[in-house]
Amino acid sequence: MLFSGSMVAIITPFKDGRIDEDSFRKLIDWQISCGTDTIVVCGTTGEAATLTVTERERIVQIAVEEVSGRVPVMAGAGSNSTDDAIHLSHTLKKAGADGLLHVTPYYNKPTQEGLYQHFRAITEVIDLPVVLYNVPSRTGINMLAETSIRLSMIDSIVGVKEASGNMDQVREIVKNTPDEFGIYSGEDALNLKIYKAGGKGCISVTANIVPDKISTVWDKFIKGNIDEATEIQDYLQDLNDAMFLVTNPIPVKTSLALMGKCREEFRLPLTPMGDDERNQLESKLAKYNLT
């Protein structure tokens, strides 16, 4: 399986309004050294909504260059326009991505049939592995289990990042899809629960700041050391919660800035944390010896 284990939904560091290539390369190397199995760029945590197509292309190029074959690179290519999603997919494939992450179309609120036809249309013209991304809190639409199951029959659709928070939905997808189809946790608080339900890994926000620990939970789990995996998962819960004190990726990028790994710089409409939330975040980071 190309995509499995601990996968980081990596931030996009900025410097004076532009991609901070040096910081980005250092983050990638740090992730890989800590056991991260896949670098996922241009996702929600990577502030993809404010990146131009040219910037997304460059981010993939940088990631592919820096990774140098050590782990796969998955690139977010989603759009609420099917034609735009196809165009972006072509661009990121040419840039070197090993696979694509495609979010359910947002704002449009398509029907389940519309979701199926959207993803089917992309796979008909793009020859790369595709991971679907279901995150109703962001998109306003939940891709039902029956739709994910139907889409799993398309050869190039290799998995789904499930961030619905609905464990019954996760279990239904696992039960009714081929063994080689990957269900990936999209919520760090549910990582181990989804592994136990048959998931093949996570696409993690928290891995941005504790990649070694997120990776260890997976490694302990697949080796059958469930008690040890549970202990680490439980230990990380306060930190997982802290990453959502305000809208992702504001807390995680702020954390990395406090850790000296990037600038605390966002693109509007995202703004820095308020004092109260920032104080809470700093307290949590101190608890985990991250500052």
C-alpha cells in the first residue's frame, strides 16, 4: 500500500507573503527523521485555500525534491469545480506528486450522486492514486458511507481521509470496501480508534509538532502493542485539543513558530490567535516540553 501509517498534513510556512522554501525543506526533513510515512502538502492545514495554482505547483516541486524518494508526497488538488480539480490534478501530477488528495466539493453542496460523478470524472483523466477527503465541518456536505463504498470500486481511488467524526460511518466503509482500500483518520483524537476499526493510518495535524509520537502510536499499533499505543494516544489528547483552540491551522502554525521552526505568518482571512487562546496554547506546549 503506497499510503499508510503516520502522514502529516504539513503547514505551508510563509515569509513576507511568500512561501518560505528554506523553512519548508527543514520541516520536511524533520518529519521524515521522526518517522513520518507520507508528506501531505496543500491541504487544509497547508492553507491551500489561499494558494495560487503556481504556488501549489512549486510546493509540490519543493516537497518532491526534498523528500528525494524517501517517502511519498500526496498533494491536495481539490476544488468545488470539477474542471478546476482536473486542471489542478494535471498540474500537480506534472510537478511530481505521488498521489492526490481530493476534498468533497465545498459550498455547492452536491448530492451524493454529484459527489460520485465529480470524483469519477477526475479519475477518468488523471492517472494517479486518489485519496478522497470527507470533512463535513469544512465543506458543508457529508459523503455518506455508501458513496465512499461505491467510489472504492474505481481502481485509482485508493482510500478516504475520514474527518466526519462518525465512527459508525468509518466501520461501515471498512466493512464494505476491499482490503487494499485505505481508510485514514482525519481527526487526531480518533486516530487509534480508527486504526482499531481497520484504518490504515492517519493524515494528521498534530504530527506537525510531535511527528515522533504520532508515528509511534501507529508503529506500536501495527506491532500489536495496543496498551502502549493507547497510553501515547491518551497522553496526546490535550495537545490534539489545543490544535483546535481556534480554526486550523492557526494553532499548529503558531506552535511551530513558538518552537522556532517557522514564522507566525498567515494569509488573510486567517489571523493570529487572540491573547486568551494564545496563552492557553503556550500552556499546553509547555506541558509537553515543546517550548
